[in-house]
Amino acid sequence: MTCEESAESAAGPEAASPLVRRLRLALDAPRTGSMQAVLALASAPLDWLDAHRGGFLHGDEEALLTDRLHARRRHGLLIGRYAAKCALAALRPDLDPRALAIRPGVLEQPVLSGAGGENLGISLSHAGPVAVAVAYPEACPMGIDLERIRPANVALLTRQTNAAERRLVAARLDAPEAERLTRLWCLKEALSKALRCGLTVPLELLAVGSAEAGPPGLGVTFANFAQYRGLSLAAGDLAAALVLPRPPAVTLAPDAAAWEDFRRALTEAAARGADA
Ligand SMILES: CC(C)(COP(=O)(O)OP(=O)(O)OC[C@H]1O[C@@H](n2cnc3c(N)ncnc32)[C@H](O)[C@@H]1OP(=O)(O)O)[C@@H](O)C(=O)NCCC(=O)NCCS
């Protein structure tokens, strides 16, 4: 499987090759001891993914790719699986990514199966040719989201957020309204994935309760889910959020340089997406 981490060349990003960046998350949990998770960002054109899918797809995932799929859905399915397999390959280099299948569960949530993957979970999100995924130990549930920041969505996103959380984020983030609202939206969606409910619940339930700026990005807690924290990043026109259990249940070791590298990759992915 090819998950080599590419760096932007002086001549600019090479659109035909995939962009992959991974970030290892060191988690300290008093109940279970130290754990690791891996966050992956990937961007690749549909023809590259189709040509290389034999290197990362399980047969059961291949079966999801019916001829009836719209090209956009096919691209999302492939880039999401590719990012997830890159994360899994870093977390469990002893496992063949083709032996692990990510199939939809009854709530459409991603369910990982295959020898060696029993105690692992996956969350993923795609936006055009870009995807993020996090592979985590089931002991430490996580959710992830990725969205394009579009000024045209401001009115819609304003209706999907409450005034208190909009004020909280505006006080902490010196960014345009579309970015602030999209980052709030991503945080809610990432929480909904960690909870497995998706956006089928009243959005007010997923409201942000506190926000604080700082490395590695905007950090939040949630008004109704005190066990979880959210981290929000944005670069170019992409916003991403990761939700995971918060201290004291789990402490994430700081690694400012690795997060900055990940944020730079998000900038490059945004630039590539704009070309796609
Ligand atoms: C989860 C959800 C918020 C994602 O929305 P989105 O912005 O369109 O898409 P994203 O790219 O961010 O995420 C898509 C991924 O979320 C994951 N996902 C879907 N439903 C999920 C759930 N209930 N819990 C956790 N993750 C879920 C999937 O892995 C999906 O990608 P895949 O289909 O390629 O495997 C949205 O699809 C939703 O609300 N789903 C709930 C649907 C539901 O409950 N159906 C019940 C059927 S009985």
C-alpha cells in the first residue's frame, strides 16, 4: 500500500500523486494506561484512487463500489477509505490494510472488521478529493469532520448554531464569519460521529459550551457532553475538527511541531481541492 508522505515540491503540489500526512496522537488515560491513535489527511484524484485501489481496499469495500454510484460518491468512498487505511497502517504496521474492511453499520457508522482490528475504531470524513480519518483504540472513542468553508453557507450555518456558541467562538477566533461558523459546525458533526448518532439529533444537543484558542487550534468543550473535548483547525478553505474524551479521562500529549506540519498539509490539500 502506498501511503508515502509527500511534501510540496518547489514547483508546487503534484496533482497526480496523493498527498498524505499522518499525525500520531499519544494519549494518556489513568484507567487504561497509554494509548495511541493516528490522524490521517489524504487527497488524491479519483483516477489515482481507482488505479491504486487494489492496494488498500478489502473485497467487501470493493463491493460497495457499484456502477450506480455517482462519481462524487465514488470519490468520497475511495478517498475516505484511503485516508482510513493510511491511519490504520501507521497505527498497526503489522496488519495488511487490505485485510481490514470498513463497512457501514446499521446507523451508517463506519465499522472496522478483520483480524487484528477487533479493538480499533475508525472515524472519517470527506470533502471532494480530500479526506481525514482517525484510527483509535475503541477504549477511547473519537469523531472527525472536514468541511469546505463557503461564505454562501453563512445564513444556513447561522440557523444551525446558537447565539451563545457563536459569541464564544467570535471572542476566541479572529477569523471571517464563514470560517467561525464552519468550524463550529465541524465540531458538532465530529461530536455526532463520536456519539454514533450523526446529525439525526436536535443540533442544540451538540452545542459548544466553552472555547479557548491555543495550540494546536481552537479547543472546545460541549454543553451537554462533558466527557468530550473538540479541537478545531482551519487552513485555506478547509476546516477540520477532532472530538475525543477530555481530561482527566484522556490527556493528549502536546506536539506543537507535528500539529503545525498537519495544518500545513491541510493548506496544501485545500489548494489541491481548489484545482480539482
Ligand atoms: C454522519 C453524518 C453527519 C456525515 O455527514 P456528511 O457531512 O455528509 O459526511 P462526512 O464526509 O463528514 O462523513 C461521512 C462519513 O461519516 C461516517 N458516518 C456516517 N454515519 C455515521 C454515524 N451515525 N456515526 C458515525 N459516523 C458516521 C461514515 O464513515 C461516512 O463515510 P462513508 O459513508 O464514506 O463511510 C451524516 O451522514 C448523518 O447524520 N448520518 C446519520 C444517518 C443516520 O443516522 N441514518 C440512520 C439510518 S437508519
